[in-house]
Amino acid sequence: MEINLMSESFWGSKKKISFWERLFRRDKPVNKALTTPEIIGKNCQGLLLKNESLKSFLFSTDMALIENNDADAILAVYPFPPSPKIIKTLIDFAGKPIVCGVGGGQTKGKKSIEMAIYAEQMGAHGIIVNVPFENKDIKKIREKIALPIIATVTSSDYKFLKGKIDAGVTVFHVSGGSHTSKIVKEIKDKFPDFPIMATGGKNLESIQESIDSGSRAIVLSPPSNKDLFKTVMEKYRKTFGS
């Protein structure tokens, strides 16, 4: 089924494959319905996780969306307590690096440590904790695993960020809404060599702003199944409707 997304969505454009790529590539390119913007691959430095340079992350746990996108990796975060079943299923299924959410406002302490250890055992490329996650728990996780620890942040406050770094965080994930690129730049000014990934926003301009500000990788939110089916059903109604 071919999906034609809304014209204002960057998910609607297909990546161009050059003549030389077609000529020398051994495997036939697989066209995915949801293709990431070319500016990410061209302009991002890349975030090194387990010796792999990753530039694009899909923010999703939906297996259909994971299967039908070409992002480098998956950011598996959801507003519920972390689940071993979900962690194992996504790692086994995705065929690409997974960063697993292990804690935030609801989950902390022993449960988060257990989930971090389990994620490492299952083959995750990193774990991520949300803004409210306490530094004392980050320190305990750091003592137990060798995986990169990513912390979502919404502020460039020096003391707050330094506390995260001292606790063992190795990457900041900036999710500041319309202020994301500004926060990225401020963090880079304070911690020039510290790796940053950032939420991309809804258009190419916001993605480019985050890259220009110093983000090494971009997190993309996919369209919902509802939006995808909306465009498909509108086409079907026009074609087959009475």
C-alpha cells in the first residue's frame, strides 16, 4: 500500500538514490514508506553508541511504524512503567539499534536499575531516563551497566546539567519544544564536547536549526496511524466512493 502523506509533512518525500549508489550497492535498496529527511544524513555529525554512528532516531514503539521507516535507530520511550516484554520484543524485532526508556517520573530506584541491566543483557544500544529522574539513581545505574546513559533535558541550567554528567550521563536528549535549538546551543556553549541529540520538531527548518545549534542526532516523531489512514481513506473514497 502506497502512502501519500500531507504535503507539509517531511515524511512525505522520498530519498533520492544516486546513480553511483545504485551501481555499486550490492543489495537492492528497500524503499520505506516513511523516509527520514536527507538533511539529517548529510548534515548531522552522528551520535556514537556502541561503536555505531547514529544520526536519526524514530520515537516509537509501534512495530508497524518501526518496520516501515528508515531511521538509524529507535527511541523506545512510553508513558508507562518500563516492561521487559516490550524491551525484548522491540530489540528482537527492530533489526536496528534500540535505546530503551527505563525511568522518569513514575519509575525510579530498584525497578529502573533492573530494567537498565535487563536492557543491556538483551542487546540495547543505550538507555534513556526522563527529566525527573534523580541523579542518585543514575549513579546506581552507572555502577551496574556499561551502556550509554541518555538523559532527557528541557533546560540549559549549568548546575542541573553538571549534576547529570557527574552522575554518569553520557548524552543529553534535548526536548524543549519550540526552544529546543536555543537550549542545544546554550548547552554546547557550556559543555562544548558533550554529545547532544535533539527532538526534531514538525518541519525541516526546526530540524536544521537543531543541527546547526550542535545536535549530533535528531529524534523524529512519526505520524500517527490515524493520520496515515486518513490520507489513504480519502484516496479510496474519491476512487471507489459512490
